[in-house]
Amino acid sequence: MAEVEVADASRRTRLANERTYLAWLRSGLTALAVAIGAGKIVPSVANVTRWPFELLGAGYAVFAMCFILYGARRFLRVEDALAAGRYAPFQRRDAIVLASVAAVLAVATLGLVFVH
């Protein structure tokens, strides 16, 4: 009975890792949609200087790539850790980098919204 419980826990953990990976992908695709909106759609429909919005859109596109690539890296790290019976914590440095990029983009977005 104990072996069945361990196998079930392992399956649930792997499925949770898979769902988390898909969440990273969704976040990346969302940032990509924001990139298109900020960099292409807003300058096309509003009477604004294009380059600041295109630059902001490029920033969101880079952020999208970070989410997608980091999500894949994280998924593989957790899978390797699970296979070895270890735990792969979310790295403090990674959290700081992602939060910093998000904060810079948020400030830039607010700046453009209030300036235009």
C-alpha cells in the first residue's frame, strides 16, 4: 500500500510540475500579446510618437522570451530533481531578475500612459 501512495505522490508532483510549466508558457504568451499591443497596435491607432511604444513592445517581447525559456529550464530542473529524489527550489536570483524586469516594464508603461 505504501508503494502505491509513493507512486501516486510522484505522479501528482510531476503533473503539478507540468501545470506550472504550462503557466510559464501562458505568461510568456500573455507578455507577447502585450508586446504586440504596446509596440504595434497602440502606435497605429493613437496619435503618438511610435518609437517609445515600439521600444516598450520590444521590452515585453524580451520578457516573454524570458518567461518561455526560464519555464522550460525550470521544468527540466524540477524533473531532474524528482528523478534523483531531490528538491529544486525556485532560485532567489531568478525571482529577483524576473521581478526587476517586470518592475522596469511597469514603470515604463505607466510613464508612457501618463505622458501620452
